[in-house]
Amino acid sequence: MFRRMVALITAVCFTVCNLGVLSPVWANEEEDASEGQFIRTITSSGSDGWSIVDVRRIEGKQIILSPAVGSEIDLEESNRYALFQGGTTYTNKVDLSLLKVGVSGFQSAVFMKQESGRLALKIEYRSGPRIEARLIPIKSDNELRKLREYVEHFNDVIKGEYTIGDSSAVALDAEYPKYTDQVISFEESRPRFPVRFRIPGQVTLKDGKKLKGEFVPVYEDGHVLIETDLNIQKVEVDDIQQVKFFGERGSNALGQAIIQGIGGAAMGALTGAFAAWQANANVKETAVWAAAIFGVFGFVTGLIRGAKATQSGETYNLGPIEAGKKR
């Protein structure tokens, strides 16, 4: 019994840790979107339907962190220095917020100084078949200098032989981080609401006409589809002023709960078996227990999320949006 409990607790720890590392962790939304103007529009999500997104143009000048990584941090360097992988054994040794950022599908990172003078990090990551870019704010120059310390003294940091203090040991007038005149310009697209299955809602066109029905998760040549009482109508995105969602149907909520329950059971079985092997417990018995626990947890979580979506709706106005506004 004791070994079973140890194995189950270990399985829970493994699962929680994995979720923390693999999930994208972004900066606080209000801080991240504190300047500039967004254009809210609708874009295709490929075979996954379409999404309402906020798009903005970002410009700045490149900062080279250290000669150790050059002009950008690539995937190999990310793995070498445990960067953008969330909280790890290595990064937890240093009190630096940038080391807590985890990016699923990470490709590269470039440091920059925006026109407003604010420091930021441009992250490129894979999202399905596409490479997307995202901006993460950096609190201060001290954060950059501390990150340079971490990279250049990485081996000593992980051995516990080098400590990075609250104030970086790198001098303010040091050559690196190097501020250059190289201009960086890119477009950031931030998803607001995905439409991956049929969902009831309404569109208000710029001429005041309203179409109420059920959105279809299909995007065709700049048009979205909505099924009304009469038929399925194609609505051009450029003609839409507002999109309102009435929430998911109960059947969708139940479907989401079932999917999450199955996923939780599968993850529980795998992590339970591995944990039992580690704790020298009964692998089959522990895997079954873990699968049941995680399966129930996943089902309940999915049901709660689905119920919330069924009860609530969302309204989005398309066009120019001031930064920091969600609707």
C-alpha cells in the first residue's frame, strides 16, 4: 500500500511538472500589450477552423545579449542553456523572470529595444504548420545583464559554484549586452477566440444588418460561414463590424469532458506506470489507479469548462483596438 501511494504521488508530481514545462508561459497581458494599436480581425486556422485575432506591427532595434549566443538564441542554444523551457532544475537556481518563461515549439529569440525605449524579447515558435512571433517585455537592463551572466557562467551556475545576485555583476558600461542600430520589424498575431466547431452566435455588419445563427468552423477566401434559419451564408470578414458568441451547446461541453477524460486517463496510465517502476511498486495496479484518478479529473475539468462556455458568451468588435483592451 505504501509503495502504491508513493508511486501515485510521484505520478502526480511528474504530470504537474510536465504541464508546467511544456505549456507556453507568457507575460502579464496588460503589461505585454501596453503600447501600440491592434487591428482585430478574423484569420484562418487551417483545418481547425478560424479565429478572432489581434494583429499589431512591432519595431525596434536589436540587442546582442552576449558573444556566447550571438545575434539570436536558436533552438540548440535554448537546449544548451535551458532557456525558454519553463522552470527547471537549472533555471530555479536563479531569481530571473525570463528563465521562468516556457515556450512550446520554440524556434528562436531576439532581444530588442522598442521605439518607446522599452526592452523586449521577440520569440518565434511553431504553432501547427506556421511559425508565429510573440513579444515578451523585459523589466530592465539589469535583467538583460543578469541573463548574460547566466549564459556565460552556466556550467558554474548549475554546479552551485557561481551565484547571480539581485544586481548583476556585469558593469553598466560593459560592451554586452550590445545595443545596435539593426532594425527589427515583425507582426504579432494574438488569438482571442477560436472557432473549431459549430457554435451559436451573431454577426453585425457595417451597414447595421444582423445575422443570427450558428457559426461553421470553415474559412473560405476571406469569408466565414454562418447557418441561419434559411441556409448557410458566406459573410465577408471586411464587412463585419461585430461578432457575438452565445456559448457552446451542452453536447459540446459533454464532448469536451469526454475528450479530456480520455486524455487524462492515458496520461495517468503512462505516468503511473513509470512512477511505479521508479518506486518499485506494482506497475499494472498503479497504472490502473492513476488512469482512473486522472481520467476523472480530466472529465470533471472538461465538464466545468464546457459548462462555463455554455452559460457565457463573448462579444468582439473588429477593426482598430487600443492596446490593453480585450473587447
